[in-house]
Amino acid sequence: MTGETGFTLIMQEGVDPTTAPNKPPLPPRDHVQWEEEGLLIDRNIPVTLRDGVTIYIDVYRPADRPDGPMPVLLGWSPYGKHGLSDSLWPPSGVEKGWMSRFTAFEAPDPAYWCAHGYAVCFADPRGAWLSEGELRHNGIGEGEDCYDLIEWLGVQPWSNGKVGMTGVSYLAAIQYLVAQLKPPHLAAINPWEGFSDWYREFAYHGGIRETGFLPRGSANLRFSTTRYEDTNANVQAHPLHDAYWESKALDLAAIEVPAFVVASWSDHGLHSRGTFEAFRQMSSQQKWLLAHGQKKWAHFYKPESRELARAFFDQFLKGEARGVEAWPPVRIEVREAARVAQERAEQEWPLARTDYQPLWLDAASGTLSAAPLPAPASVSYDPLDEAGEARFDMRFERDTEITGYMKLKLWVEAQGADDMDLFVAIQKLDAAGEPVGMTFYAFFENGPVALGWLRASHRALDEARSTPWQPVHPHDREEKLEPGVPVPVEIEIWPSSTLFHAGETLRVVVKGMDIYRDGLPMLPFARHEDLRNAGTHVIHTGGAFDSHLLVPVIPQD
């Protein structure tokens, strides 16, 4: 397994896997096989990796034709292959009957796929649960381990030599990592929402450390008989983009395998940005994008989505003509509100016909204007006050679709501080001025159109990677603010698609803390509590201060 260079990885002694809360009892390591509800189940098959370490996998095959040959779907995650359930949290929107009790978290359902002639494999990666070795969280070493398992699955006597991968979140992100290594038996991938940039999308939004989901998610990686990579501690030890983050970097352009990529507008703060970036950068000649605005787990498990995935895998793993080559390259849902959207076909992402239009901020009136403002003005707020914020509204005179990437340029000043954390939300108001909620973060329906973040000291741009509509920050250094000196900052707003009807309003909110703060108890929710705010935040507009929101307007046919 390839190791890290240029930094010291923080490792901890593993927590006894038998003590994991909210998990069923951990079965012993012995290999057993049995039939149940039409499935032939092999639990704890040992697989030896290239360096001699043994990991353990579970394989499900159709009991009436276990000898195949059949394709294999692999679900790879550290969450425990024994953690099976036929349901998820009620707010997730996953309905009864969409999953069988054999389904691992965020993974394909063996009952469904085996009934359609597939084998399904769940793995406990190196160091996780009862597998040997030390648990490392992502990085090229985990990609190599997954490569070795794919090649093992591809040559089993019951396999047809074709392996595919599907799943949500971790089970999507690992697909980018292993597909770039080109294992010969990997025939197709189906990443269903997974971040692809560890620093910018998982750990530090705009350079501001994420303190809600990240510690909770990292805690799920403690269960090991050896040692585990303490991701939460490593994140805190590496606040700038350095060798640690480079060890997690992907070569997305190296991915050439057929790919059905599913992204969403509704997972800002975790997966939205990275899934679109993965699709854009993949070199696959056969790739398709589906972008939706629904709850991610409900969207993955709902019958219509499952049938789309089966058509894709039938074509590339079974060689059946399922018409996938006739799919439009891109399908998007254009939202009006939570659970209100229209799907349409497109030829590319981002949309080539996008008309990027600046909306100029006016601090004096709290509005957005289609024309620059000649007179300078400023607005200030207390970044430590939950009520402190700046708002800018634009009421549309005609139906307007905004689909793609937004950028907010601000001239900012911190009075009484040498840094400032900027949180941005794009919101929709109806014709009466009431908020229109969007589906948000897998559970909620009162969310924003889109979000953005930036720590002002991280305002330097990566000129080679940035575009006029998508700023990219290197995050490799800090430039503190000088007293009384306004500076320009460019804030990336994650992708979205929303239709504003005539009379409806787009609102920009700028604040010094999370704008959406109320997650349901015990449910994962993005938060940012390690802040640098003090004094007063000032936003300058008009005249020489070209503060504006650049919006991707899609011309109406």
C-alpha cells in the first residue's frame, strides 16, 4: 500500500469493533455461507491484497444461479458491511419497500440486483472492523486496495469478468479514486453524489473548517483491531492546502471508464460541487450526467432511479442493448421549490448557451441592479450577532432561469479585525416576499438556492484554474487584512438550477456565520464554528467598488 510523504499522518488506536453504537452485532471473522430469501450469501470471504494484508468481503449471488457467469457490483466503504437495514432516517424520504434488509448503508440492494442477474459485494477495507492492516481514509493506498479487490472479483469462476461500482457519498468518492488507476476488470462506474476535492468540499469550505458533519463522519472510522487515521485531527493539523491534501488529490482526467454520474443541487456543503467537477473533468468517451434537486438517499433508492442504473449496468456489464447510448449527455432538474421541478435534456455541462450577467450590489438600498451604481455606498453588520447580516434583493420582471455557477465579488473591510469569514446564501422569495424553500442536505426542504463561503485571508486566486464565473482559491497561504483598507474577494457559489417567475425575488445574504444553522437532532448537518470574526464587517458597493453577483442566465426559447 502506497504511503504518504511530506507530512506525519496522525493515527490512533482503534476502537473495539464490537462496541460500535447503532450497529447490529458484529459477526465473527469465520467464513460462512447460507441461502436466504433467494440469495446465496457468503460472509467474510478473505481476499489478500498486493502487500499480503487480508481484508474480508461479503458476496451476494442469486441462489437459483449462483455459478453465473454474472457481473459484479461493488460497494466499498468503511461503515461496516454487517450494518444492514431496510430503512433510513424518516426525514430522508426513503419509502418503505425501496430497500431490502440486506442493504448496507448508501450501497446497492442485493435483493434487487441479484434478482436481475448480478452479484453484489460489500467490503470492509483495510483496517476497518475485522480486516487486517491499518485503516487509512482515502488516498492512493485505498485506491490500490480497491483495485486489488476489483481484480479478484473479475476472475472468480462465477464472474463474467465485468465489475461495476455504485453507491452514495463514500461509495461514490472511492470510484473516482480507483477508476483513475484503470483496473482492467472495472467496466463501468455510477458515482451517486460524492465530493472529489477533500479540502474544498469536505473539510474547509472557502478555507473555513467544517465542524459539524466532518467530526461525526470521521468518528465512524474508529472501529478497528489495529490503528486508524484520525481524519478530524489531521484536518485540524492542516488548515492550509499542503502535502496532506495532495495525498488525497485525484487525477479525474485519468478516468476513462463508462460513467453514469448523478449530482444534485441539494447537497451544498458536501457533495454538490465535487460531483459536477468529476463529471466535467473525466475523460470518459461514454459519460452521462443526471442533476437533480431531491433528497440524495431517496433519489438513489427510488425505483425510477434504480431502473436507470440497471439500464446503464445491463449495457456495460452484460452487453445488453438498453439504449443508453441514446441518452442525452446531460439531464437536469430545473427547480421552482422543494419537490417542484421540471427535467430536461441538455448536451453539455455547464450549458454552452449560458449568458453570464452581473447584478450589481447597492449597499444604500439593499438591492441588486442590472446596471453598475455610480455612487459608492457601504453596509455593515456585526459578524458575532446571529441577526447580523447584509441583504441584497432583485425582483424579476420576467421569468428567468438561473442554471450553473454563480460568483459573488465583494469589496470588504473588517473594522477591528485582521480577517473575516464570509458566508453567502442565494435565496428565493415568492411574489408575496415569503421564502421559498429548496431541498437541502438529504433531509430538509427549507434550504437555499445555493451557498458559498470564503475566509478573507484566503482570497488569493489560482489564476490557472479560475474562470470568470468560477473562482478557485489555492488555500496555500494567508493574507491578513489591513485596518481601513477594503479588499476585493471573489466567492464561489456552488452550482444550482432555479426558475424565478416574474414577480419573484433572488436574495443574496452575507453573514459572518452559518446562515442555515438548525439541523435536526442526531442528523448530519454542515456547521462552521471555528471562526475568526471580530469587530464589524463592512461591504462596499458602487463607484470604484464593483461588488456584484455574476449569474448564469439561460436564455428562454
